[in-house]
Amino acid sequence: MTPDLPPPPPNVIMILADDQGHWAMNCAGAEEFYTPNLDRLAAEGIRFENFFCASPVCSPARATILTGRMPSQHGVHDWLMAGDTTDRNLEPRGEGTVTEYLAGQTGYTDVLAAGGYVCGLSGKWHLGDSHHPQKGFSFWEVHAKGGGPYMNPPMIRDGKNVTDKGYVTDIITDHALTFLDRHGNGDRPFYLGVHYTAPHSPWNRNQHPPEIWDRYFKNASFSANPSGPPHPWAKPLGFPKTEERRREMLAGYYAAVEEMDRNIGRILDWLDANNARSNTLIVFTSDNGMSMGHHGIYGKGNGTFPLNMYDTSVKVPTLISRPGHVPEGRVDEHLLSHYDLMPTLLDYCGFDVPEDVELPGRSFAPLLQGQELPDDRPVVVYDEYGPVRMLRTRSWKYIHRYPDGPHELYDLAQDPAEEDNRIDDPALADRIAAMRSELDQWFERHTAAPFDGRRLPVEGQGQIRMIRGNESDATAFEPHDDGS
């Protein structure tokens, strides 16, 4: 009798959107979005209703996804305006130099590659030195920067700057399919990161298929998007001055999501055609959330100053699917974070977190196997953006801004829209003190002193170099008019 062979290790595809709000899918209730492939992933897997980024802006959030560490552990505290490419025309603040921001820090792809996986990345990297593969990736087809035009984007090929012709979302998928053609049917399991720049701005008609843009602009009610006045802290460059401009921005945002969804369908079609779907875990999430009219903001955590921690900035859409293995059609309510992804993916694929790597998160792999989580699992999540920190439970959210505020407290059970700041309510003084203490203790436990965001002048306007040595480097953060 032939002995039963162990099942092969699962393949993993991580699909990462850029600035997609947790609300921005048809399956999440925004019915005007045409997202049949995201809806399919939700129907064939788990949609997580309370999943949070670790920082509501791209580079620190992406660094946390990859390393499992908080920004005050890995040292990336804002979107990176420099260090990605040698092309001065793309990155004038970088002066033609590159910086590997995560040098010496273990990512889960390092562990997978060392354990026999072939790892590929297509799309947005935006963690420094896009010219050279890092973190265990042997296939490396990346965007030269963090974003830019959808048409004819700047890319890196064989370490060189090139301009690819076409629509960037199609191009990223083309490269992902090239990886699958090469490695999807091989003897080794694969990990593939597909990192879209969608639905990040720009949203003008000339940036997207005009027939898709026109359909939304002419016909959509955009009922998922409030149209109130600007937030008192809103950055003026981000708020549309007219109703027509508001519709233009939303039409581009919706079109970018739809085109990303269409390309996700191309990846699912490849898996189906090659009988690889049942052995491939697909994770879909976004680097951070996004307000598109919510709270009077068109942006994320740096859509205001002081930087904000509204749920529309910190909650991210998250779908995990593997038919026949992951429970199907489930909506999960657990509070989970991007800092939980590294231990979860390693656990699911049969690896331990290296002993010398201290992580704040915990594996939720049991949920992917139809089991319950341990009773001792934390029921809170944490977030940070420079000197702004957040603790959130199911019912309450506390936001602390160093050194001296303004602070916020929301009773989410009574005020889910976060409209009534209760920070000055004397009846809640004990709750505020307890949450402040819990927040301080957690970050004290997990912060690496040189990278402590409390002492850094992060304003959401970009980071130009690594934090250095044992002191905060104020020159790493300088005023700038753009965001990513």
C-alpha cells in the first residue's frame, strides 16, 4: 500500500490595493461599485469586517504588512518621498540616491524563500531601492516610485528605469501572469505579491478607460460617499471646490476600483485554468483606508492635520479565500490588524516566526481553518502615525496626540460615525485614564527606542531618509505639498 503523502504547501497570492476604503466594494454594501471578482473572493472565503492597517498611509503600512512590526519598530513613519529610484526626474528630493529602508529586518517572504518558496513581486514596492530585489523576492517587476500616472507608468526592469506603455493596472497584472506562467506549475510552492497602485489618485478622465469613467460620472449617485462641508482639519488641496469636481474625483476612484477588480479576475482565471485555485490562498487587502467625502475628507490619515485616525482611514477591506479549505461566505467580526498577517501567513504555511524576531501580532490562522481563536486573544487593535496613536476596542476608540493633543474619545456603540468627541466628558475620566495607560504600556512593550514615533515631527508630508542611530532625525521629515 502506498503511504499517504502530506499535502503540498499552499501557494499564496497577496493582492494589495492602494488607498481603498473598507467600504469600497459591492460586497461591503457599496452597491454602485462593479466588483464581481472581489465579491467572488468574499463568497468563496472570509470577508473581515474589522481589519485595520497599522498606519493610515502607504509606506509604513506596507512595511508592517511585510515585517509584522509597528512603525515604531521598523522606522518607516511616513510615505517615502525619496530613496526609491536613481531617476532624479521622478524623485528630485532623493538626489539620485537609493535607500533600503528595511535593511536587516526580516520579512515573512524571507522566511518563505528560505523554506523553499519561489517569491515574486509585481507592482508597487515603495520601501526604498526599487532597483534591487529584496526580502526573498527572485521575480521583481516593480513600480519605480510609489505612484503616479495610470498611463505609461515608470517601472523598473532588470535594475533599470523604463517607461511601460499602457494602463498601469493592466501592466502589473501582465507581469503577475508572467510569474505564474513561469512558476505556477513548478515543483516549488510560490508566493506572489500583486501590488496595485489603484485606486490611488489621479482620478481624472484621461487616467482611466473613458467609457468606465463616464458611466460613473453620468449615472452614479455615489450614495456611499457623503457630500458635507470640509472637515475643520482637512487639507484644502484635497477637497473638491465644486460638485462637478467631486463627481469627477469619485468617478475616477470608482473606475480605478472596477479596473483593478477586472484584473483580479484575470488572475483568478489563470488559477482556474491551471487547476491551482484550491491550493492557492488568496489574500486581498489595502495598505490603508480612504475617506472619499467621509468626515468631510478626501484622503487618508494625512488628509488632515493634525493627522487623523477615523475608521475610514484605518479600516481596510480584507478578503481571504481558498475554496475547499477556508470557510466560504463568512463575515468575520474579530478585531484584527495588518501586524497579524506575518504570523498568520507563516503559521498557515507551516513556518515558525524566527526566534530573534519579536512581533506585536498573533496568528489568526485558526479562522482560516474553520476553528475558533483562543480565548486569551487581545480584543483591541492599535494604530500609529508619527506622534498620533490609537487604541480601539469594539465599543470605544481613544486617540492620543503627543506631546499635548488634541485627543479624542468616541463611543462607537452609540456614535459609530465618530462625530461626538467625548474626551472632555468628566463622567468618562476613568475610562480615558485606563485606555491611555493601556496604550502607553503596549507601545512601551513594542517600541524600538531609536524609532519611537512620539518624538518625530511627522506631519504626513513625506519621509526622505531613514531614522538614524539613537536619536530622532528631524531632517527625515520635511514639508512637501504632495502625498502618496
